[in-house]
Amino acid sequence: MTEAFSLPPETAEPHLHIAQRSLAQLKTVPELASRYVDNDKVLTLDDLAAVPVLAKDDLNVALAHLEPKAERGATWLFQSGGSTGAPKVGYAPTGFYMEGVYEQWRPLDRDDVFVNGWGAGRMWGAHFLAAAFADLSGCQVIALGSVTRDEYGDWLTFFAARGVTAFGGTPSVLRLWFAHARAAGVRLPALRKVLWLGEAWQPQLDDDLAVVAPNARRWGMFGSTETWVVGTNTPRCPADVFHTLPEQLVHVGADNVLDFTTLNPDMLNPVLRYRTGDAGGFVTCDCGRPDRALRLLGRRDSVVQVRGLGLHVDDIIAQAEREPGVSRAQVLITEQQGRVSAVDVLLLAGHDFAPDLAERLRKDLMSATFTISTAFQHDPESFRVRVVESLVGNERTGKTSNFVVRQEQ
């Protein structure tokens, strides 16, 4: 059983008092307390394996009850799950747990000029996380955030003139920048490091970087808005393999579904066997590090990564199917070269649906759904709602799933 964890017992168990603290916190939540009646102590990895897993909705309930506060400095509130309606709130202290990341992973140094390309608004934490890491690294920082498509050219010229050496963002955002640079004939010869977080690396980026910045190499982080950074990799690691932080205890369960337990005493979220929906397994990394690494195998839930943000498909389907006249709904995600280019909500409706149904629902989803409004803020026309005669089904099995991914060339 203990081999299913990222750390051996002799390394993990001296820190399990943090898991014990999380258990005590969760037991104070009225809606969750009954599930932990048989769990009194977490002293060993076997004890931890007996603790029930915590789902996203469970953690949101716990945080709403606990409302944790940092012992020092500000307590930052960020969007944490829940893609419709008001954002569900997660918490973090100033610094965003980046000290542990910096101890393991140092892509930046004092000579770097770093562009922070993660968006800073709408309660998304990645921009601030990257800023905290840059502060520890002592480099120069260009706090770029999100820009519109027609601004790319001027900014790229500025980056080249400033001798930018490092650029960070979600792979979807990075793809937009480097594809534009390639098409415009812009070169960034000083760029050596590309930092990424928020979704899987996109192979097309390798092709663009080979032209725009042939000296650039990728440096990745993996995590979630609830766990924060779980692991890192370097240019010597495969893009889907990460070395987990000592403060993050990862467990591989049935069907390779992962759950996470924090061993960080400063963590505000009670992350105790928290299941994000990610799947993975332990491997030996090609980089040569002797410790076990974590290879990611995709997701096992209805949360789909759209331009670095998690879209809760079931929430979208539920809202659409509450509309009068709608019998069934489906989310169709279109990808081009590994990047989400469009999201369509398809509606199967009877004869009595309102003529303005599709446009009205689109406006509602765009205004109330954090992921959609943020991911498509620069190209809102790429999010559509359509009434159709039939949904997209699997011709072999006859099944129609809640969401379908379509690849386009």
C-alpha cells in the first residue's frame, strides 16, 4: 500500500501531523464530519490510505465553513473550482508557497529578464504565483498579464529590444505569442527559458520556438488551484513527467487517479487525499534524478482544460438542460494543433423552445462562467451556443457523452 505514495514511510511519516491537522479541521465541517468518524489518527501512510478521498465540491464546502486566515501578512482569495455562478473561493498566504518550489527548481537567476504572461485578473492566482517565484529568483520582471491580439507586435518588438531571456504562461497563451512571432518574422535570440503551468505542454510550441527562439528550453510546473504547485520539471525531463515537491504527498489510486495530501505547515486549504481528477503513475525520469517522478496520464473527470482553466462540463450541461424546451445538451471542444480554438454548447431542443434560446443562454454562460469569460475574453466569438438536430455520438458504441473533443488541422 505504501508504494502507492510518492514518498517512503520514513520520509513522509514525520510530517503527517500536518495531515492530522487537516483531518481535525475537516471534522469540524458539519456536512463532512460523518465521513471521518472512523478516522481518528494519521500517524502512518496506512492510516492515511484509510482516510476517505476529498472531492472538489467537498473542499469547497470545507473552505466555506473554515474561512482560513494566514498567520502572517495578507490572506489572498482566489477562484477555486465552480465554473458557473460566483467563484468558489480558495485561500493562500502571501508568497503562495513558492519557497518550497524555489528550493527544488531554479530556472531563473538574477541576470534574467522575465515576462510574466499569466493573466492577473478575475481571481486567478497564476500571475501572482509566478511573481512570487520571480521575487525569490531576484530577476527583472515584466508584469505583462493579458493583452489583446493587436498588441502582440509592439510587445514582441519591445521584448526583443529589452533582451528578454525568460517568458512564462499557460501553453495556450504561449502558443499565441510564439505563433504570432513566427508568422510576423520576429526573433527573440536572447530567450532561453520558457516557464509553463496550467495545462499540458503543446508540441507545436517546440516547432515555433525552434524558429523564434532556438535557444529556449521549457521549464514546467504542475498543480491545481487548490493544491498549488505539486511538482516541477526541467528541459531534461519529458514534458509530462514531474518531480514532486517534498511538501506534496501524492497517492496513486484505482484507475491511476491521483490524490494529494499537503505536508506544508503553512497550507491554508485542508488538502487531505484531495482528488483533482488528474491521473498518473510513478516512473524513473530520463533526466537522471534517482527519486521517483510522476508521469501525468490526463484526466478522469468532467473538468476539461480550456486555455489553462478548468471548465466544469457537468455544470454547463446542467444549466443548459434547465432551460425550457432543452432535452439534452453537449459541450463540443475544438482543438487545433493541441490548443482549444473553440467551445460549442450544442442543444437538442423540442418544437417549443424560445427563438432567442441559444443567444440568451450564450450571454448567460459568458457572463456567469468564470472559465469561459476569462478564456475567451479576446475572442468571444469562439464560444458559441447552437440548437442542433442531433448531438455528436460515437458511431461504434451508439453512446453520446457530455463532452466531445474534435481535432482540426
